[in-house]
Amino acid sequence: MGAGAFRVGLVQMHSGPDPDQNVERAVEFVRDAADQGAQVICLPELFRTQYFCQREDAALFDLAEPIPGPTTARIAEVAREKNVTVVVSVFEKRAVGVYHNTAAVIESDGTLNGIYRKMHIPDDPLYYEKFYFTPGDLGYKCFSTRHGSIGTLVCWDQWYPEGARLTALQGANVLFYPTAIGWHPSEKEQFGKAQHDAWRTIQRSHAIANGVYVAVVNRVGHETGNIKGNETPGAGLEFWGGSFLCDPFGQVIAEAPHDQEAILIGEVDARRMEDVRRNWPFLRDRRIDSYAPITKRFLD
């Protein structure tokens, strides 16, 4: 690796009914990614449990935890052990009645670098996140880590060019998107290919428009929201995996399959960013004097 380069690790994993076992499996994945040379490692969205937002159940608020808390403490141990930075997705209990979907950045010495709270909260069939999560109030964040400058957004944020732009403008070299997205089994045959293609395309476009690396980290497997034997009735969700890393011109460097756990390793290189931005100077040519209406909900 040259100066200004660092290796990232993307952990695509499935989650089972036991939260503690999921955390321990994540620890082993972090160790494995570090042993393969990763220096900054990202885990999927809400990996501690199966995706519980498939139902609205007030009892599931018991899954939330503070930051720092048990999950960040356990990941901090392996971060120190392997000298790596880790992006950790947590169901955060900020206060009684105030909960967030939060990405915590754990430094290689085990300290908490900072947090990002998911800004865009969906409400769709089997993705009932507005019931659980208060929208983030910290804005978009760039974190200066020992290994490099990173941004992290979360899942539904990945469809919004504004979030990617505002994170990139703060100097992030790579945008991490811990994610939990999949198919409704009844829709997969008719809509599945187009849904996945749109998801992949929009995130590659963030890389191109901003001249940054984009790292998307999805879970994989069929889930019914099973938390210690308590499942959501129905067909559940088939999480489509497909985690990938693309470069500042949207070229895919590494990509995981739809149906298997995987660790992806790739390099983030500031020299590649420099080359792309010099030849495709989108940031230079922005007409910032003309963009004020973007803050309106709709231009009637």
C-alpha cells in the first residue's frame, strides 16, 4: 500500500435468534477480517439480532442499549486486540422513550471515536422503523480515524444523494453503509432483480458524484424477526447480501454473493481519489449559488 491508502473489511453475515451469539460471531468475523489485512472493518446494520422491525412490538425496546454499552464494549475488545477500527451498528437507547439506529466508530485502541444516528427512517411493510427509531439529530458525520478519514451512514440513508454529498464534503475518503435490505419472498420473482439493481446503482452513483469510495455492508439469509424464539408471523424477509466496495468512479472492486456469508477486503487509496477528481471535477464545478431550493420539501 502507498501513502494515503488503507484496507477496509466488509463483514456480510447472518443473524440468529440469540443476540449474544450474534455478537460473538461478529467478533470472530472482525478477527478474521483483520487477519486478512483489513484496518477499518464494518459490520451490518443491527447485526446483534435478527431484523426485529418486521413487527411493531413495544417489548422489543428492551433490545436497545446505551453507547457506550455491552455491544460496543465487546467490539472494543477485539478492536484493541487486532489494532483495527470498527464501525458498529447499535440499537441505541439514548433515554427512556428515545431510541436511535446508530453507527458507532470504535478506534483501534478501543475508544469511542464518535457516533452517527441514522437520519432517514423508513416505514414500509416489514420495515416498521418509525415505530422504533427517532430520526438522527447529529447531522452527517466524517470521522478521522487512525487509519483514514471515513463517513458512515445507515441503510435507508443510502438512497439519498444529499447525505452522501454532505458526508463527502467533510473529507471522508470512504462512505460506509451498514445495511439490512432484502426481498419480500412473494415479490422476489417479479421485482427482485430490479430492486437489487436500483440499490446497487444508486450507491455506485454516490461514489461517482462525490469521487469517493463506497462500502455497502448488508446482512444475508432468511429471517422472521426471531428473537429468542419469538418470531413475526408470515413469510419473513430474504436479505439479499450483495455487499460491495466500489472506487471513486463507481467501479466495483469486490462484491459478495446473495446467499452466503462473506468477508470482502479492498483498498481505499487517496491517489485514486485524486486522479478521479482531477479528471472528473464534479466538486469543482458545483453551482453552490443555485442550490438553496434543495432545502424545500417540494417546489410548488
